[in-house]
Amino acid sequence: MGAVHRRLELEGDASGLDDLSTWPDSAAKARIVAASGGESLVQLVTIRQRRLQRDLALGSSTIELSLDDIEVAAPDGRIAAWLELEAELRSGTESDLADLGRTLLRRADLTPARSSKLERALQVVAPA
């Protein structure tokens, strides 16, 4: 698989509220309601992200490059931060995306993420 990952991404307005019944209808809300059985949510961690995006034309593909400045805050005040470069295939072929991944991996200062932002954020809140 290398640096290319597939994942489901759902977006919807959570409005910072724990009560799912107040959220606007969206595919994300429907999936969360199904997974939680409609129970209230508990905030484990806050992830703040500032993103700089640019489109890259590569071969027959358009790839969105995003440089994310991420800050994670645990409820007890602990903070973690990191920068992350993402490349998302917007149109075209996975082979063009894989070619870009191989090119980026030749840089000594870049390593592929082995876990999601959420998984890394939850490590911040894990007991020491």
C-alpha cells in the first residue's frame, strides 16, 4: 500500500454540540446516530486544523495538496501539534497519486503517516 490510504470521509456540521438531535441532517449525522444508537457524544479531544491547499496537475490527474497545521487539545489542557502534508486524488488515476507518493518518500524529511489524525490525537489524551 505504501503511502496511499483509502478511507471513508463524511462531513457535516456538528456545531460543537454533543446532542445529536440538534445537528442538521447529513450523511455524517446518519452514520454517527447509527453507530451511537442515538446516545449523546462525549468529547475526548479537540483537533484544530489550519489548511493551505493547492491543486497539482500530474499526468491525467488533479491532486489536492494540503499542508495542515494541526493542534490537539486534551480536556486536561495537554497540547500537541504537528504539520502534515496530504495529497488527495480529486480526479484521474491512483497510479498518478502513487507516483507522487513515491516522489515524496524520497525526501529524508518526510515520512508517511501510519495512523489517522484522530488516532494520533487520542494518543495525546491517553494516560501517560
